[in-house]
Amino acid sequence: MLKNKKINLIFSKLTLFLFILNSCVGSSSVGVFGSGVSIAFDPRTVGMQIDDSIMQKNLMARLALSEKKYLLSVSVKVLDGNIFLSGKVEEPEEKLKITKMAWETKGTRSVKSAITIKGETNFKNTAKDILITSQLRTAFIFNKLIKATNYNIDTINGNVYVFGISMTSDEKKEVIKEANEIYGVKKAIPSIILVEDLSRNKN
């Protein structure tokens, strides 16, 4: 009986620990940049995932305080301290303001922006972009050389932005190749970091 109580206590503590860890890591625990990758496949350390998650949430909070609409119109992804921005805004000045806020985020190593101005696109282009993203995501899944869950895809006006982590340079080349082979893609713009280049692997 006493043994069973001890086992239940250990199990309860383990469950609580996993719950707290999951809460801290936030969306990064279920995906790189918050979508589609489990911790088992994410080559970042847990500490790195937590740091990235905190940076992402801090920046999104600041953007929301500036303009609530940014919560829906702007996407923020953080990888090893590198911030990737995408989405659509009304005015060029907004794009500059958001980029500036990203650079001001504590721990930022670099900022890359794929934000476009709304007047530069239309409904037809948006439908094409959605189709391209869907096709590329499927291509990644069926390509055994690519860990599909380690990548996030944004398509804007035919330009494909691929964010993620490649285990090898060959995998990175394969990702870019797949993107360029999708019908309707004007240009593939990768923001891909190799595992060997992650900051904490250099220490």
C-alpha cells in the first residue's frame, strides 16, 4: 500500500513537471515557431526553445499594445534568437515600425521581414498562395530526406518563405529544391539555420 502511494506521488510530480515545462515552452513544444514539430525532432535545447518562446511572446505582446490588429495580421517566429516576421499591413510605415520593435526585443540576434503592404496583393493571389503553401507542405511530408515538421512555410504573392532548421546542408538544398519545383512559385526565399550553426552548439 505504501509502495503504491509512493508510485502515485512520483507520477503526480512527473505529470506536474511536464505540465509546467509545456507551459513554459509554449507553442515551441509543439512546433518550431509554434507549428508542427515535437520536442523529439527539434534540435534546439529545451533552454533555447524557452528563450525563443519568451522572445516571441514578448514581441507579440508589444505589437498588440501598439495595435491590436497585429495579433491577426502579423506572424512572429523566433529561432535561436533570430526573428522572422511575415504578414500584411496597411502602410509602409507600419512595416518599418514592426521591424524596429523586433530589433529592440531583448536577445535578438537578427531580424528578417517578409511583411507586405495589403495593396500589393488581391484575393486571387491569396488563393494561389494558400495552394502553393499546401502543396509544398505535402511535398515536404513525402520527401524522406526532409524532416517536414522542422519547417514553417509562408507564401506571399507567389514568393515562398521557408523558415526552419535543417539537420544537414543536403537537407537544406532539398528543401529549396522542393520549393522551386512547386507550380506558381516565383521565388523561394529560405531562412533556414543548420543545426551546426545554432548559437549554443558553438559554445
